[in-house]
Amino acid sequence: MSYETLLYEVRKGIAHVTINRPQKLNALNHRAIVELVACFEQIGRAAEVAGVILTGAGEKAFVAGADINELAALTPAEARDTALRGQALMNDIEHLGRPVVAAVNGFALGGGCELAMACTLRIASENASFGQPEVKLGIIPGYAGTQRLPRLVGKGRALEMILNAEPISAQEAWRIGLVNRVVGPSELIPAAEEALQKIMANSPLAVRHALEAVHRGMEMAEAEGEQLEAAMFGLCCASADMKEGTRAFLEKRPAQFKGE
Ligand code: COA
């Protein structure tokens, strides 16, 4: 499948998805959202893909937000649909069942910060910045930023970022737990690949169940989340991966997982 706003390539089991509108700092227009939905649907069907790296084209921006040219012309009903469509994409990414690493190579503002937050891990280059500047435009975050930011960094810091609309540096984002790691710009993609390879060495089935237990569990009361965890734990114990993982440990050899 070819895209107008994305570059897509699979290398060594990793799908590299690059938002490719560098002249507009990779702002997410309608087309980019539709293509990202299609792309993650394609990845969902691609058995050879064990993980995803999501980044932005050029050296300046990951994604500088939703496309303000389009936003400026939305009716209230269109705006609601736009928010729901963006939220659905973020949920698709979060519930892909495979790890997705945001390699944040510059501005991650508004929808860009929300996109990064929907990913499993965020690795940022030193020149990256993060922010939810929507209130400056007379709107609020609409791609679930009001929900994911407080879950990632706590309510107090999330409210500060959302209400003062000021961006924070990569280093500050790391300090508050918004990003997992900060690296030099040339190390960004290798660091994202390394992070994925570590995950990909483990049982794909256990990784999928762990993702589900964490993501769905965070939407539940703790006692319900624990029930879900126990069910997922039970499912793991029905898998060939579990038999292989435990046997490999006892035989003192690396496990060969098949994801079954
Ligand atoms: N939507 C549409 N176009 C955008 C955009 C967005 N979110 N962010 C940047 N662009 C466009 C600019 O309009 C400009 O286009 P032009 O060359 O045709 O005029 C181009 O990208 C380069 O941006 P520019 O503002 O010239 O770069 P800069 O280095 O001076 O500033 C930012 C960079 C990120 C600080 C600035 O572009 C910005 O504040 N962007 C909007 C961020 C935002 O509010 N996002 C949330 C949207 S809900």
C-alpha cells in the first residue's frame, strides 16, 4: 500500500512509519489521520511485524499538532467527528497488541504529543519538545491528551502543561516520566530499534497479554484489573511459549518463542 503523507517500510520485523509532511512540520491533516488508521490496520494484519517505530520526517518535528488550517474551518459537528476519529486512531495504536515506539525527533505538540503518548514507549532526541498548546488556540486537546497525559505524568503536571500551553524540553519530559529515554539525534532510530529488539526477544504472546493487562487494566477499578490480570496469566499458561520459556530457563538455554 502506498501513502501520500506517510513513508512505510518493514525491516527485520520492525515496521518503520514516518509521517512525511516536513514542510508543515508533519502536522496531522485529515489525510494523515486516515492514512495512519489504514497503516496500523495493515500492520495489524502483517504477521511478520513484531514492533513499530513511529517518527516524523525531517530534523525539526515529530508532529507539530493537528493541522491548524483544517481546524480553523471546522463546524462544531465536524470538530467532534475529528476528535473521535483522532481518538480512535490513538486507541488503535495503543491496542495494536505489539509494541510501538515513538522516536520523537523534534516538536511533539498537540496531536503530536497525543500520538507519542498512545505509543508503548517514547524515546526522544535531545532537540525534542513536548506540549499541549491547544488552549492558546481557543480549543482543548482532542486526541485524548486530557486523558493520557494525567495517566502518564500525574494530574498536577498534566494540568500545568495543558493550561499554560508551554512546551517542555526532552530532558524535562524525561524527568516527569513522559519519555523513557533521551538520546542524541543520530542515536534516535538505533535506540528505538534496540528498545524494540529487547521486547521482541520475549514471548510475543506474553507481550501482547501484558500490553492488554496494563492498557485495559488502567481503564478499570483495581480489583477488576486484577481479575483481568489473572485471566491473562491463565491464558499465558495455555501457550507453547510458556512451556518453551520455562523449559529453556530450566535447561539453561535461550528460549525460542513462536508466539503460540
Ligand atoms: N498546522 C498546520 N501547519 C503547521 C502547524 C500545524 N499544527 N505547525 C506548523 N505548521 C506549518 C507553518 O504554518 C509553516 O507553514 P508555512 O511555511 O506554509 O507558513 C510551517 O509549518 C513551518 O512552521 P513555522 O511556524 O514557520 O516554524 P517555526 O520553527 O517558526 O515554529 C512551531 C515551529 C512548532 C513553534 C510553530 O510552527 C507552531 O507553533 N506550530 C503550531 C503548534 C500547535 O499549536 N499545535 C497544536 C495544534 S492543535
